[in-house]
Amino acid sequence: MTASAQLRVKAGNDSPLRKLQIAELAVNGLYVDSVDENKLVEDAIRGMLEKLDPHSTYSTPKEVKEMNEPLQGNFEGIGVQFNMVEDTLLVIQTVSGGPSEKMGILAGDRIVSVNDTAIAGVKMSKEEIMKRLRGPKGTKVLLGIVRPGIRDRLSFTITRDKIPVHSIDATYMIRPGVGYIRIGNFGATTPNEFHESLKKLQAEGMETLVLDLQENGGGYLQAAVEVANELLERGSLIVYTEGRRVDRNEYAARGGGLFREGKVIVLVDSYTASAAEIVSGAIQDHDRGIIVGRRTFGKGLVQRPIDLPDGSMIRLTIAHYYTPAGRCIQKPYEKGKQKDYAEDMLARLKSGELMSADSVHFNDSLKYYTLREHRVVYGGGGIMPDEFVPLDTTKYTRFHRELAAKSILINQNLRYVDSYRKQLKQQYPTFADFQANYTVPKKVIDGIIAEGKKQKITPKDDAELQRTLPYLSQQLKALVARDLWSMNEYFAVMNEQSDIVQRALQLIEK
């Protein structure tokens, strides 16, 4: 019997699944060259999913692990935030209460070796260094440290531990009576973090909450439900899901939320997606608060994770998200046309939508009404804000974008803070002192411009340079604040120049 006949016998019947088996067996058994069977199957899975919606995906075991870490809320390692400066790992901060802080690692330390293997000056990738620093909880790693002002190299043996990953970037009183919370993504720890942030701000006199969901790409549905629960009355529908083979499933507030009565303003932009759109849509449909910013991304498809034996995963779309008023969050798409979907943001920019609310057109068939005040809102993709804030394309210039893309900004900032950390801490003992009095030195700005020139990045003319300097200086000040304190202080600086944040504050004042 020939090989092809054997394949036919093995296949057995004419079902589509048998057809796929025949194809795989034929290629693996008969193809002229050797093939990687695992890759063959992976490519077949990807090929199937690519013909569906834009969010049904396949992930390798490694991709699954990397994808889950930020959402699960922890990973196992030594607990440092670092960046690379001239092929050397520079510690920016240690994680509070983490193993490195406990053993005496300091901001500004340079990790030059891991388990007697040099990692400095050897052009090792950031990913490879992370792989060496991370490891199972309880295992030990020997670090070689060079510390400014200390002649001899230091050695530290660190016992790895669970390192928390926080999903809330900032929590502070942005104005008297006005609290600000920025959620970066919706992970397993987000509900607890949000609850603690609300408690902290209420203790400081918060009467109005600014909830910043800009650039929040989403995460866990249940985390979004728990966050919305803190702001809505018992029984208020938050979101429902429904699909061809999946019955309608409703998620409602169970009551007992910490902030059910104070004013709420939610900040969104075109990168606010998925779980962040669930919260925004619920707040808007219940007339619980005002949405400020630009139309959100429009990612309203529910994925079910399907775990495969080797640790890989298929995330298959099984349903749509709908807001309490019945709006479908998902923006339109054509199956298999991933490129058009991926370029939607560029299309929005070209159409003028990001600069003018009048450029956003909704069909009357997509008209819905909020549940209390019966205001008109629209479905058809994303959440349209109540208060539109145009994108200022003059603020973030081409020159600035290119400097940032080449990491010139971040590297110059790291060098500056590394050299002057002690003096800066002495001169500005509190962030309030820093915020009120610090100005980025001219020599730092000049150094960035000079380095840009070396790399053939120059402003088109003096007008572009002058437009670049204010926002560039603000960003640098924020980066210095981040390196001296935390991301909380970074946003405290940046928000003073954010058009969306400032519009929200103006609405509160009115």
C-alpha cells in the first residue's frame, strides 16, 4: 500500500477535521524536505484564526506566560526596576518590600554580573538579562554591583520572591476635594488596588473622582465589573455578553461600593479599550458621571481562553460586550481584513475625527438613550465622550517623536538623574518642593538636542524647536520625578499639561 493510500485509510471519513488531519499527515510524511511538525500545526491554527475576527489569536507557551504576568499581578524575581544605559543595567528603583530592597540594593546601583556571568559591556539583550534575574521563588542569585562612590565591587546574594505588579499607576489629590486615580490595565489585583485607592483619597477629603482610563487596553472582565461596582448602586447593570452559541450573561453591581454618591469624571482616549470601555459605558449609561476625551477604541469582543497541552493557548471570540443601554462596544470589522482593522487609528487621524467631534458620524439606527436622564448616546463602536477634547497635534512634534523613538530622551534623563540623584534629593526633600520649584537645566535640554544632531535628528526649523521645548521639558521633569519617587509623581507632573485632564478640572470648577 502506498503512503498516500495509508493516509486515506487513517483519515477514515470526509469530515473537515479529517481533511485537516490528512493535510498535516501528508506534509509531515511526504514533503520533499523535513518540516517542523509543531510549527506546521501552529501555522495552521494561526491561518484559521486570521480568517475570523481581529481578536481571536493563538499564543505560544512563552507568549502566554508574558501575557499573563501583568494581569495576574505578580512574577517571581529580585524586585528591581531597571533600564539599560550604554550596555549597563542601571537600577532605577527597588520594589518596596521586595528582596532587593531588603538586601540593600539602591537606586543608582549598576548590576554588572549575575551568578559570575558578566552582563555589562557585552551587548546582552534586555530580555536575556531579565531571564537571568527572574526565577522561581526561593532560589538564590548572586549579583555583582558597582555603586557610585564605592571603589570596590559589591556582592549581594538575593533570594527571589513573588514581586507584585501594580495595575494602578497613580493615586493622589489633584486639587482640593478632587481625587485622581489612573488605572493602567484591569488585572487580578485591580479591584483591591482600586478599593484601597478610594479609601486613601476619601480619607484626604475626596468629593469628586477623576478616573483616568486613557491608554488602558483592558484586561479581565470581572476586574472591570468590580471597579464599576465601587461607583454604582446595587442592582445597576454593568455589562452583558451574548453570542451565537453563548446565552446572555448579565453582570450587575452587588452594592456596598465605596464611592456611590460623589461626582465621577472618566477620562478616555482612542486607546481606551475592552474592560476600560465596559466601565466607561456603564458610568455613561447610568448617568453616573461625565466621560471626557476622545472616542474609545471599540474592542467589545469576549475571548474564551482554550488551553492547549503544551502550554500554548487559543483565545477564541465567543460573544460581544453590550453596555447597560444595549450598545455594542465593538467597532465594525470585516473578517480576515486584519490590516484595515489595525490601521483604524490612522484612518481616524486622516478623517479629522481626533481633532473635531463633528467629524464623528453616527447612524440614527445606532441611537440609544441613557437610563436615567434619557440622553442620546450612540452604539456602533467605542464610547463617544460627553465632553470631546481634540488632539493637539502641534504639542507633540515630529522632532520630539523621533528623539523619543531613538531613546535619546530616556537615556539622557537616566544619565542626569544618575549623576545628580543625591543633590536633587537634598535640594527637593519632598515632591511638593520639586513640583513647585524644579526646572529642567538648560544643559540637559542642550545635551538632548546635541545627541539628536549626532544621530541626524534635527528640527525642521526654529519654529518646530520652539514648539517642542515646552512639552519636552515637561516630560523630562516628569521622568526625573519618576526616578526620584514613583510613577505617581510622574503623572502628577504630566497631568498639569494634559488637555484631557485639564478639561476635566475645568468642568469640576464650573
